[in-house]
Amino acid sequence: MKEIRLTAKQKQAFEALGIEDTKALLTYYPYRYEKLDYLPYDQWVIDSRVIIEGRIVGTPKLNYYKGRNSVLYMNVEDQYNQYRVTVFNRPWLKRQKDGDTVTVIGKYEGNLKILAYQITNIPMNEMLGIHPVYSLKDRITEKTFLRLMDQALNENAGQIEDFIPEKYLEKYGYLHRGQALRYIHQPQSESQLTRALDTMKYEEFLRFNLLMLSRRRENFASDQRYAKNFDENMVESLIKSLPFELTDDQLKAVEEITADLRSERQMSRLLQGDVGTGKTIVGFIAMYETALAGKQSALMAPTEILARQHYEKIRRLFEPLGIRCGLLISALSAQQRKEVLQGLSDGTISVAVGTHALFQNDVEYRDLGLVISDEQQRFGVRQRAALLAKGNYCDILMMSATPIPRTLATTLYGDIDVSTITQSPNSGKEIVTKLIKGNSFIPVLDEIEKLLAEGDQMYVVCPSIENSESSRNASDIYNNLKKYYAGRYRVDILHGQMSEEEKQEVEEAFRRGEVKILVCTTVVEVGVDVHSANVMVIYNANRFGLSQLHQLRGRIGRGSRKGCCYLLSDSDDPQALEKLQVIVDNTDGFKISYYDLKLRGPGDVMGYKQSGLPEFELANIINDSSILLNAKNDAMEIMKVIESYPQIVKYVSENLDNDIIRA
């Protein structure tokens, strides 16, 4: 690709935008497009955008106010009318003189008055149509940027190599890459722009899927992987001994995971299900099967609270069966940690539960065969990869309570297998959610008092621990509630800055019912499971994501009584209120996650942003789901004959070692 010539100042300006070469310039896409259409004066309405071309009448008048702020007035006359044009903070336009022809774009204010956005000497007919709008910084003007973009497109015309094979260009009617880039930056019609965007969206999805499939092929190519063999009758006995019956979805998930463990290929499976659908016990059964096969398993939880909870449950389940379990978290004493490390290295501990401590450098496993990542979207892929590296071609099971449609899951997580649990053991339990305008629960205080008197416990969730200008903080709320309920109910606080000993003490007191009201941050978003905690108040609810609110709400209604969740918000933002209404109207995690994907994108919702994986530049996994599916299917087809496409072989070989794809 031919590099365009830049001055030192232009090069510095481009580097500030993250543009290092011509290739990066051509893929620096507009963030939106403006469409300018000419309308005659008799069709104008107040506050609409208008465009005129006319002659300046008289001398423009410039006034300054409040320091360097300025306002410029000029009269512009076209063939129909004379308009009074006002423009702010464009003092250089004072150089325009009587008789100059200008094009004015602005808002019509009535009475032949226009508040101008732009005044230029470019003829109106050249301004009409679709125009890209770029995110630029002060160091480079739009005019200069457009000129250099035009130069890059012209000097590289016919030299830009296609990535999409010709077969698929013809199949979908897509454009060659060079033409698509020109239409994106210089569209002459909406149809051109749509076709160009669809082409480049498909290319983004195709590149992503090819890398994911290549990594999966590499993982499965090893002959070092061997099946786990275990006594299925013992697994069946464990399931029958449980104090509850598994749902059909849970049994199906167990069956799918069992088949993976017994196969000769490495398992890579996502187990997804809504809050409270019983994913954890399915993971425990997989760990039991791994122990029966003589191998070790490790379950990684995002918080020490959740890790402790999992450990206590799994220890009660497995130790009577002769399976030793170990907990590995930062809060252990030196002696406790030494004992756990010894048990993992000599193999006497078959089941490990912990946090990121599970994959620290000094942790060695005798024969790690299964890694389970709980609430996997909360871990960066490098953390998961570090734990996988502790074993030899380990099976991996990722569990997520942020369920999404299967097609999206298999694409965004790579070509993995997906098990979905939709049935809930508590499906008959009702959780009522109410939106309270304002940041006080006084409007529903009587309701809450009644529920507390009936034996319910309450979470009060705050977005911050201490002083925050835009939120009610946990410390202040805790002090206020402690005074209000003094002599009646014990109030305590739980947040991430407390020591693990302090957190465990408070959590246990709440679990035993000694603490009636727990003021907390999102440390309780996952894991804390108290059956009599059926009331939740969430301050500044608009500051949380949809899936996060649903996760928080999932902490209540887990016992025999219904849950009551109160969302407090003083926001007037229509989008924020619409988001909160989604939570009020829906208890289905799939629907909520789908809304969240539309609002925030996959990076936030699925944990990719913390991992370093970039968002798709143009494509949107929700709006462009049909293109996504086509690209996925075509990538699978291409992989069968990948040697026929040298440009794809080169791309994969250069990018396969990316840490994000590797995990």
C-alpha cells in the first residue's frame, strides 16, 4: 500500500488519532453521517435544519462577550428572501465581505432568522448529499483530513487487496475492498453506503470467526488429549443422593458435559442460564466425574465470598465420598496456603476452589484435567488462559448467568459448545420489581417495614462506598439506617475494601439472620445466597448495567417467599428510565441480556473489554446478526480448504498468537 506524504505536524495529528499509516487511515471510519437535502423556503418549519446559498448583503457585524466568546451577524440574500444569519464563536468569518457568495447550514428560528452551524464558500450543490462525520482533534481540520483521505483513496486505487474470497463477494453482492472503503468515506448515495458497510461488516465477522476456528482446530489437533473414564453408576448415585431433583435442562447439560469429558477432544463448553437455574450443581457433577477419572479440577470464582460459598457446598458434598477439597484464596494463613499447595502438587487434593490465587506462579497441580470458570464474563481471558496452562490440554467449562442467544454465544466465545438451562427450580417464585423516582425509599417504607416484620431480610445496594457527588454512598446510608433501626434491627455493611475476615464475619452474621439489613456494594452481585433475604433496595439504579441489575435482583426470592426489589433513581434521562423499565417489566435473563447487548455492546456485557479484545469497528452483533451468521458459516466452509486462500492463511498465521484468541 502506498503511503501518503505527511508534514511533521500532520503526522503528529494523525498519531494523536491512533493513525500510524495509510492502512489505518483508510479504516478510520466516520462515527456518523449527515444527509443534507435542499428544501425551498415555503417548506421550512421552525427548528428544522436548512441550507441556503446566497450573497452577503452589507458588512458582517462581530461582537464579543464574556471574554473571547463572539457572535457574528450577517445578512444573506438568495433569489427568494433576505435572511438574518447568526453564528457563534466563528470570528474569522468577519473577513467575508459584501457581495461574497456563501453557503449557510443551520437551524431555522422563524421570521427569516437562521442560527448557523456552518458558513462556507463551497457551492451548495457540492454540500448536498451524504457526508461522513469523523471524530477529529484540534490538531487537524476537517478540510485537511478529507483532503488526505481523498489522496489515500486515489493513490491506492486498484492496489487494495481483498480479504473476502471472490466466491463470497459474488454470493452476497459485496464490493471489492477498495471500492467499499471509497463508498464508506465518499458515498454518493444511501445504497452505495449500505452496500459498502455490509461488505466491511461481513469482513470483520469473517476475520473474527476464522481466528476462533483456527484456534479451536489447533487445540484439537493434539494427540496428547485422552478421554476421562469413570464409573457412570457412581455419577448416577450422586445425582440420586441430592436433596432435590435436577430439572430436565440440568440433566441434559450433565449429559452433554459427560459426553465431552469421555471424548478424545478437549472440551470447550459454555454453560449458561439465568440467575437461580442451578448451573453450579452441574459444574460440581463435572468435577466429581473428573475426580473419579483420577484427575484434578479447579473452580475459579470472581470473589472470595463466592469462592468460600462454593467450597463449603462442594466440601459437604464430596468429602463424605472420600474426595479431598481445597480452598485457595488470598486470605489464607501461610500455613493453610502451604497445606493446600502441597495437596495440589501431590494430588491428594482432587478438587480446588478459589479465585485468581488458583493460577499464581507457585501453584502446581499434579494432574489438572478440568477448569471451571464461574461467572466467566468477570474474568479476563488471560486469567482463564493462565489457569488452563497449569494442566495439559485441560477441559474447560465456562459458566455464565448472562445468557445470550446461542448463535451469538458460539460466535463471540469462539466455536465452543453451548449448554443452556432455562428451567428454574424456583420458577414458581415471584420477584416484584418497582421503580421509585428519587433516591429515598421513604415512599415504600411502610411496605418494607411490613416485610421486615414478617421475617424477611434486606439488602441495600449502593454504587459507591464513600462520598460521591452523583450517588448515595454506602457509608452514609449505613449510618442513617443504623440510627433509624437502632433497638429494632441490626444493620451492617459489606464492601470490597473490607478485609476478607471482616467480610466473612458480616456475611455469616447475615446468613444466620443476626443481621437484618445489609448495606453493601456490588460485592453481593454474585454468590451470596441467603434464603430469607427477600427485599432489595438499589440506590442510583440507573448507574448499573441491565445484566448487573438482574444479577443483583437474583440474590432475593431464593427461599419460600417472594422477592421485592425497589429501584431508586432520580435521573430524568429518558434512556436511563427506559433501561430501568426493562428490569421492571422482565424477569427473563435472556431478554434482559439481549437488551443489554443492544445498549452497551458485547464488550461490556460479556467481559471482553477487560480482556483487551476490541469492539467490532462497524458491525453490531444484534443489528447485523444475519451477516454474523453468514460469516460464521462461511468461515467454517473456508477452514476446510483454507490452503486455497493464501491471504487468509497469512492473516491467521500472523494473528493466531493473539492472547485474546488463544484463550
